[in-house]
Amino acid sequence: MSANFPSVGDRIVHKAFPPVTRHRLALYCGASGDHNPIHVDIDFAKAAGFPDVFSHGMLVMGYLGQALTDAVEPSRVRSFSTRFAAITQLGARLTCEGTVTELFEHGGEKRAKLALTTKDQNGEVKLAGEAVIAV
């Protein structure tokens, strides 16, 4: 983010990630301790009615958090919240964005509220949320 005070409507978060791969999901299983087979075992996923394995929701949230802290120094993040909107399929190419929706002061500190989204290559929202940052 620039040193200038942002305006409502400014996009200050924008980061694209490589496609979600089986390897990435396996690595995330190990790192997170979430070994739910729905994310790594194609036979299990198909038996559950899905065409293939799919991403952990928290992995997608991690991508959004990384995009936020790449754009805004982590010490300036006052809050970060999300809600899951749709399953992220294997191969999805995710793009995370954050746009200023409100400017305000809190305790004498200038802050901005950001609307956050993570979308796939088809524009489908996978994760939505908001953050409040000091500006």
C-alpha cells in the first residue's frame, strides 16, 4: 500500500496464486495436521459424491491472509475475518483482492475497512471477508 491515505474504492490487495495441486494439498495436510481424506484421496472423495479431491478451506483462507499481509504490513492489520462461500476445486487458480469500503478513525487512529474476496479463474467467489487496517 502506498504511503498516501487510501480512498474508498481503492483496490489495495491483489495477488494471484498458481493452480491448486495435489502436491499442495498433501503439503497442507502435513503442515496443518488436517488429514481429512476428502482433500487427498480421490477414491474417498468420489465415494462422498465429489468428482475429485478439493482444497481445505483454511488453505484458501491462508492464501487470502498472505495476500493481505503482502499488501499491508502485518502490524497494521487490526482484524481479519472470512466466510467460506464455495468449494475450491483441484486446479483452481485463485486471485485474492481487497478493496477499501470505509475510512474511519478509532481511538485517534485512521483506519480502513477492506472487502476481501478470493475468486477462481471463472470469477466464482470461494471466500469472502473483511479486514480493518491502520492507514
